[in-house]
Amino acid sequence: MKAQQDVGQRGPASREWQDGCPNLIQIEPSADEKPRIAWESEGVVVIYKPPWYTCTTSQAAGRPDRRGKPIQDFLEANGLPEPMLGHRLDKETSGPLAVARTKEAHNLLRSTSREHTWYKQYDALIHGALPREYWMGTLDYPLSFDGPRTSVSGRGGLESRTDYLALQLLRDEDDNEYTLVQVRIEQGRQHQIRVHFAHFGSKVLHQRNYGLVSDEKYARGPKLAKRFFLHQRRMEVPLKSGVVGFECSLPNDLQKVLDGLSRTSKDKELQKQRKVHERMLQGSKAGPAAPARGRGVELVPHRSRRNRSSSRSRSRSRSRSRSRASRGRSSSPSRPRRFRRRRQR
């Protein structure tokens, strides 16, 4: 696929990484790993969803999940007989979850979600230390779905964009390296973050270990936790009275994983570069530049290798043509005319 860049406006959900929300509510994760109601207004209820609670209807379809508990049971026990989810989180993903109490609120949540006006930000730990040129970028891989499994599709897949920013470069006692990344998504496809980073690590960076840490379905590498490392840290929902934001810190099980890792020697350089990236993102509403579709990421201050090599080849051909014309090697009048026509294109 041809490389291209998109530096235009992407809609209300694409804004600066560090831009603040005036109505930001702090949510603390549950110590007992049980869901709880954190906020309610305008017919919308926001709960903290711990891991191992499902947001799907697989149990009603006769396919019970032995390791997951349906979040609907908790909602019905707390006065929501017909819970209407505004969005979904994977079974092992933790974070705030918006639920509608009334049909009017449910229609509002669904319509704004389809228009990609929500802001969703995640913390993820991936295998491997990202190279310097990939410390910030956008993964733009169309996705296709085959039942419960998602894969990258070159043609005919649904558009899916994942912006990321590297936060820390870490390693364990066995010198296995990891990268803590901050992620934001627009579409919110099924398993989007997990599949994008697995494809990026295996097909683009050609890493031995790739994908989200402890993701048994898509990733490869040492297992550091009982679930894959993915937590929705921040969510901003547009309501009638305005945008309301919810921020939730890491739960204990994921924080223990980070506490057991140490910083690498290149982490100091990453922290310096992060300040540059943050200033760049604050000055541009468009966010990171788009990648070469289906191939990798195109970072803001860098040009892809394909573009650099093609520009070098063009400059070499032009210099050779100029030298031949100046030395008068062509005695036929047609060669200079062809050269002039090529230059005019």
C-alpha cells in the first residue's frame, strides 16, 4: 500500500494528549476487585469495571465463560433491571464503564460513540523496547473479524487508528525489555489495541517477543500477570450538560507488575524526548501523523525509509542526467527534449 500522511482534523475525539477536562472525576479502583458505582447523573451511571467481568452476552447465547462474571448481574442487583451499556471493555481490561439508566441516555451514548466523540485513553505494557524513532506514532491497520478473533486485513477491513506515546522503557531480572505506552483510540474495534501492537511488533519491528504483556491470544513473550496489561485510565463522555471526564489509576495487580521492573539505560533519553513530543502534540490539534497504511507508523519529525530512499534515487538520476547533458554526450536533439519533458512533469 502507498505511504501517505494525514495531518488534518480527525474530529472531536482527536485533541491534544495533555489537554485538560474541566469536569474531571477521579475514580479509585476497587481493592477487592469488585465493581462499584462511582458516579451517576443525567440518566448515565459510570461504574468501575474490574478484570474478569464480561460485557458481552455470551452466557445468554449458551456459551458460558467459566473465567468471567457478567457485569449485567451487578447492574441488575443495583437497580438497573435493563442495563444498557454505552460501550464495552474486554473481560480482562479494567477501567470506567458508562451505562445508561434510561433509553434517552442510551441513545445519546450510542450516537456519540458512533460519531467517535468520546475520548478514551489507556495504559498498556508491551513486549520489547521501542526504538527511538518509534517512541510516538499512529498504528493504522484495517481490522476484520471472524467471531471472537480479530486480525489485520489489507483489504476490506474496517478503519482502525491507534495513537500511542511511549512512557517508560523497562526490563525484568532476565533482561527482557518492555515499553509502557499511553494509548488513545478513535474507533474502539474489538481487540483493537491488542491486535495492533501484536502486528506492529511482529510484522514491522520483527521482534522475538511482541504484543501486550500476558496476552495469551495475540502476543508472545514472558507472562508477568494473570491477565493482559491493559487499563482504561481516562474516559470523557459528551452529555447534554457538557463533557464529563473520568480518570482511574492503575489497579494493584498491574501496579505490582511495574514495581517489579526497572528502568533501562535509554529511559533517560526517552524522558527528555517525551517533553519534546508533548510540546509538539499540544501545538497541533491533529495529533501524530498517520502511518504508511498497513505497514507501520509514520512519526511526526521523521520521514519513512521508503520516502528517503526514493528521494535519494531521484536526486541521483537528476544529477546524472545533468552531468550527461553538460558534457554533451548526447549528440541527438531528442535526448535533451525528453529530459526537458520529464522535468516539466
